[in-house]
Amino acid sequence: MLTVTTWFLEQTSAEELQEASIPDTSSDIRIMRAEVPSPAFSRFLYTAVGTDVAWTDRLSWTYARWREWLERPGVETWVAYERGTPAGYIELDGATPDSSGRGTQPEGTVEISYFGLLPAFRGRRIGGHLLTYGTARAWDMAGRWPQRQPTGRVWVHTCSKDGPHALGNYQRRGFEVFAKEVTQEPAAPAASAGPQPAPM
């Protein structure tokens, strides 16, 4: 069995966001929103970032399931590129009812559902830059989705399987821990990312 610690963090005001220092390679880094929902591209990002940190919950998703998720108003994928190559991404979910147990801003809550870098781009301060930018986009989401209420809360959860720097990165950006869970999980074998499911 594997002991897994999960931390739940939040910001309740845009003023709580602490910007990261700009990486030395900032002139080569571009962050853009993937405005055309693409199940194949989103699955690539998910597997490229998450395979070595045990992201498995979406590996079974069909093409149709990915498309359904991505086409909902308030779901956004922001991708960091270094000289045209994807380096990492942050997925914002402003479409799902708040499942964090707080419920203080049910219509104005945005979850950072996924965030990370491809292994080759880690350790170069790109992650702090991308998290700063992505969190700011969670706070100004209503400007892109007029049917949404203004964001009143941004939350995220991370766990001990996400790597040694994940929790600290969120805390340095101004996120505060509001809950913590410790669970026992089976030590699962490494999952194969596999090919993208064919369109249905």
C-alpha cells in the first residue's frame, strides 16, 4: 500500500495571487489558450505531463468523453510553449459545480483541474510563470464567458504523488491550504498512456 497525502488549497481574492519571477527563458516562452477544443491535443498534454506522476483517471476516457468535457463553457486549456514546443499546461474548470466541500462561491468558483510541465521543461522556473498566468486567467474568466458570474474563488488540490515541488509552488503563488487528507492506495503498476482513442 502507498500512503498518499492530498492538500486542498484556495484563493478567495485575486489580490492573493503572488506572481512568480520571470524565467530566464521568458523571451522564448509563450502562453496561449487552446481555443479550439481538441480531444487529441488535450489527451497528449495530459499523458505527456502526467505519466511519470501517476495521472491515470482520464486514461480510459473516450474521444467523445474528452470532447464533452472540453466543449463546456468555462473550461479552458492554457498551454506554455518554448520556441513552438509545448512545455506544459494548465486546465481551468469553471463549468463544474464546486466539489471541494467549501461551497462558498458555487457559481463563481474555478478549479485548476490540471497543471504541470513535461519532464524536460521542469526545474527551469517555467512552472511558476505558467501557474501565475493561469491563475490570473481563472480570476478574469468572466470576461471571456459573459454568462458566468465573476470569479470569487479559485481552488486546486495536489498530492504527494505530484512531485516534491508541487505544494510549494501553489503556496508561493498565494494559495492557502484549507484541508488535508491522508489515504492508503494500492501501489498500482505504471500505466501505459496508450494511443488516442479513435473519434466516435
